[in-house]
Amino acid sequence: MASRSSTQIQSSTSANSLVPQGLLALADPPLRQIDGAAMDYFLIELVNTLRVSSAVATERSKKIEAEMVEAGLIPAPVVPPPHPLKKDAMASARESTTSLNSRASTGGRPSAADEAEEAVRTRLETIGMHVGANFTERLCRDRPLFAETLDAIKFICKDIWAACWDKQVDNLRTNHRGVYVLQDNSFKPVSRVSSWEGRPEAIKRAKLYAALPAGIIRGALSRIGYQTTVTPEITSLPQCTFQVKLPKGT
């Protein structure tokens, strides 16, 4: 009996020694952190880099499209004729500036600057989804599955927010029909955004910097099984609000 018990103890204590150190490091990698200010500067450079990259990619795609049209492989794009405006409508159009969404709803063609901005926003959100999914895998490794949707939203408001932006959400509201509103009164990614052209221009720029966090929220929820639509809203800096909309029946 004595020899048998000693054999069992020896096999259990030597179990970890059979696993290579490299495999142990992959299973439980060390936590790496960077300075908060460095992350802010990284986000600024990320937006600028993607703006230049998107402009190059758009120019390349237009060139390829033009070559294919010239070779007769695809038909030429049809440009709708401009609608004539009455004098009153022309005057009001000169006095007001319309957004990209309003131009699209009225059938207008977005400008090249708006198309470039949308391309940058899409790429930032895609990067954010990848980051949010990876964060969620690490934070949820030792946690049970979420029983309700509200538990998953609270996980975003507490764990994801603290891991990414060093605080928790200031306010969480819901209409109980699949829409959750997450409000941060001093959102870190947009807290340093400013513009010499005035507050409206600063808010316009800040909306682009909110695309990456919106992707992080969307990617985190997607990794735990919730396909959502996340819409950032900024009306006054540094406050930022995210509307998280879940599909019906979730």
C-alpha cells in the first residue's frame, strides 16, 4: 500500500513537468500593458494612417474600375442627373449643410471627402471588433456563460470599459425592447479632441475616433453570442453615448 500511494503522488507532481514551457506560455500568456498616454497617441496615429491608407485604396479601386470600363469588361457607372431646385430650396440649401445620411436619404451622391471618411470609419470599426473579441476571450476565460442579455451588457459596462478605458460606464439605460444606451460623461478616446475651427468641427472629428470603441463593444458582444448594432453619438465633448441594438427576440 505504501509503495502504491507513493507512486500516485509522484505521478501527480510530475504531471506539469511533462508539459513544455512554451505550451504553458501559450495556454496562459503573461499580461502585457502599455502606458495610457501612449495608447492615446497610438489612436491618433492610427486614424491618420488609416486615412492615408484608405485614400490610396480608394484611388486604386477607381483606377481599376476605369480600366475595366475602358476595356469593356463592365458597364460605365450611371450618374443620375441633378434635380432642379426652386429658388427657395436653393437658398435654404446654401444656408444649411446636410449630413451624409440626409444626402443618402434624398438620393444625393456623397462627396469624395464623405466617402473617404466612411472608409476610415469602417476600417476602424473592423479593427475594434478584433480587439474587443480578444479582450472578451481573456476576461471570460474563467467565467460562466451569461444567463441573460442584461448580464452581458453589464459585462461591457464594467469589465470591458475598465480594461480599455480605466473606468466604468457612468449611466446605463434601456427601453426594454432590445436597445441599450451606454453613456460615458468623460470618454477617454475623445477627451483630447479639439479643433481651431470651433466646437462643431471638433465634434465631427471626435465621431471618427469613436468608431474604434464602437467596434470593440460590438466585437466583445459578438464573441459571447450577441450580434448587435453599435452606434456612437457625440453631442458635447467629452461625453459619448453608445446605442447598442440587439435583434428582435434576443
